[in-house]
Amino acid sequence: MTTPTLCPACGARNDCTLADPRTADQACWCYSVTIDPAVLEALPDELRNKACLCPRCAQVDEQLRHAR
């Protein structure tokens, strides 16, 4: 079973604002980056579209650093 606030790939917090009722009205960090489709396709079928990846597993740490 996946938890919406945890990365399905590594189990770390994914910092998804949409998964937290306190911040669900805010845009998630993932809206400001481009995630390589190959990263998502590498996930097993049962983990896809269940919870957000964390920035590290989404391989967007560099993009987020430049966005700040």
C-alpha cells in the first residue's frame, strides 16, 4: 500500500502539498519542474500514479535549486 505523503520509490517524504490537507490549496513543487517520462516509466505498474515521487527520485533536485 502506498502513502500519499511518501515517495513510492524510496519511502522518503515527497513534500507533496496536495497530499497534505493543510496545504492542499497550494501548487506542488512538481508543477515547476519537468520530470523525465522514463523516470516514471521505470516505476513498477503498481506504484505508478499512486503518490508523488520525492525530488531526488524524480531527478529534479538541480531544477529546484535553480528555481529558488
